Amino acid sequence: MKLLYLTPTSIFAGGERITLGIAAAMRERGHEVHYCGLEGPIRDFVEAAGVSFVPLEKFTPWAVRVLTRKLRPDIIHAMDFRASLYAALSGSPFIAHLHNNPPWQRRYGANSLAMLFFGRRAGKIITVSKSVLEEYVFAGAIKNNTLLLGNTVNVQAVREQSQSDSYGAVHDVGFIGRLVEQKQPLVFIDIVARLRGLYPALRALLIGEGELRPAVENAITVNNLENSVTLAGFMPNPFPALAGCKVIIMPSAWEGFGLTAVEGMALGKPVLAAPVGGLKDIVDERCGKLCATVAEFVGEAATLLANPELYAQKSRAARERAERYADSAGYYDGLEIICNHI
């Protein structure tokens, strides 16, 4: 079977890591696989995994249509909303794999109507958490064609990669994610500023790049956090640095799944997360906590940092909970079955 994995990005972050993992697994299972994205850093990661990379200069409906006419894939596996819309316009059989639950899903408008358009035409819609469908205004029109299939995480690989490089530094709290509105890095800086008032020697790590970096840098300066916050930027392998953090903080405005939460827990890190999307299904009181306000984030982080016994308890529970997402073989079996029935 010829499979085309379609994504409108040039970067390599959480979503792209999931896509590449699926593509590589299907290649190993004997399928002809192509990964299509915008030309950029993503190429190196895809080719290093032994997967064919097909670049687009621009991600437009016409470019996708031309590409599909050239490659003639049996199935397009579209990895987000825009990719799914363009796949529907191409006329090729496709799967819409939705990893996010942006706020526009809850409103009547052009985007939610576009989702209805491709949702009615998809061979199958895969959502990574129940929130993706529950929060969609036209859910009733597509629910019978929708399958919930949470992401898988190779927890053993995460643990091995965390030891593959020597990062060295130890941080009290850590954040990993794109510096964009969804991930709320400025809220993380606010949490750090308040925590430092309790722990003057507090050390925080922020991993990621994005459009909000100038605003983040300014917030660090305004709050006099230059000696408290390490702004690490993008890291090809963030796991050694993540392993050096005591607590992972995820103040996201929305999350379809919450990959960072599972990866952090695989390393035994308690996760403090906003009660949104898939995070509500991943994080609980045993392995961390769902925090609705900055004050709750600060209070729980302070409690964990001050109580070694409680920290050790939640750390053990975090490692155990991560194992729930470790059945990669079963996950890829499920995806292959879907492809065979499109």
C-alpha cells in the first residue's frame, strides 16, 4: 500500500514526531511511505528515519492536488485540520488524523464548516482524545465516522534518549513546547516569577522556539529572571534536559492530547497541567495535578519542591502511568487496520 503522510509544517516538534513515528512504523511493515511537508529542518529528521521526504515550497490546495496526482497514493494520512481539508479537495482517499482541539471548533464559522466538509468525506476521522470531538459544534454530523485512538509513546526510547547526551544542569521546573499562544509560555514565566518569591534560588528551563520568543525574553527581563530562567530554544533531543527537571509545567490553553505530559512522566517527572483537552485524561492527583489558575500551579509546585517524600511518590506514579501509552505495536496495528478498510 502506498501511504502519503501529509503535514503543513517545516519544523520538528511533538506532532511531527508522532507523524514520523507512524510513517517509519508503516515503512517497516512493508508499505511504500512518503512524508510530505514544507521544506525545512523536518527533512533531516525524516530522512534520518529512512523515510522518503517529499517537500512542498508552499502548502496550498493546488500544490497538494498536483502532488497526489503525481504520487497516486492509495491513502493520504492527513495529520491536522488544514492537511485534511486539502486532502479532501485533492479527491484522493484519506484519513483525517486530528491531534488538536483549537477554540474555533466550539463556534460556528468558516473553520468549523471546513472541518464538517472534510469530515463528511474522510474515509475515517481519528481523534487523539475525546475532547477533540466533544468540543466540536458539528460533532453529531461526523461522530459515526470518528474513532478515538490516543497517541502512543515509546517510553523506553524516551528513557534511553534521556541518557544519550549529558546535559548536566538541574532545574526545579521545566517547560517544553512551541512558544505560541496555545502553549502559554508567558503564563509559565508568571508561575516562575511567583515561585522565585518563595524560592530565591529557583532554576527554571524553557525549551522551544516560536513567535512569542521576543515576548518571553521581555517577560524574563521585566521580572528580573535572567539568572533564574534558561531559555534553551529548540533541542533535537530534549530528553536529557527534561530528565534534569524536577517538575514539568504545562499551562496550555488547549491540548488535543498532551504528548509532553506522557514523555515527562516516562522520566518520572510529576506533571502540573491545565485542565484542558487530552491533559484531563492523562494527569491526575497521583502523578501530578490539574491546575486551573496560576496560584494553583505555584502552590502545587512549591509543595512538591518542599516535600521529598510526596515528590518521590508522585514520581513513581508518573512512571507507572506513562506505561499506559507504551503499546506502540497495538497502536500501529490499529492504524494499519484502518488503512486496510478505507
